[in-house]
Amino acid sequence: MAFTHALDYGAHRLALDLTDDELRLSLDGVVRKRRRADGADCVYVWTNVELDWEEHHFLEARWWPATGRILLTSNGKTLLDAVERGQARV
């Protein structure tokens, strides 16, 4: 089972994908970061994006495989806080 969350972020298209045991963060269709779970308690990916001239945003995504919780933030502000039950593992 896969999980995808996409949203418009300024002039960019941001996507967060969870497939099997990998978390991917994409910007405008290009994968910026990806990490496999590999037994980690929390899988973390991040990227920077510039919206307007010198307006930098720090995007972070976290996935807890044991619970299926997925958290996406921008400069510390929550954009997504969800639980993908199909991905939860014990």
C-alpha cells in the first residue's frame, strides 16, 4: 500500500510519497530527498525551497513506521499530520 500527499506550495508542487519502506520528498516532480526505514524509529527527509527572492523555507517530513504517523512541516509550521494505517508496522 502506498501513501501520497501533494500540495501547491507557492509556485511549486510539493509531494510526499511513502512506498513500501521508503519516504520521498519531491518538489516540482523531482525527488529531492529519500530515505529507507532500515529499522529506524523515525525516518527523516528535508529540503530547502526559495519562494520569492530570498524567502527561504525549510521543509521537513518525518515518518514513524511503527505507528504509521507522517508529519510534514515548513519552517516549523505543520502542513500535514496524518496516520497511514496501511503502513503501520510492529
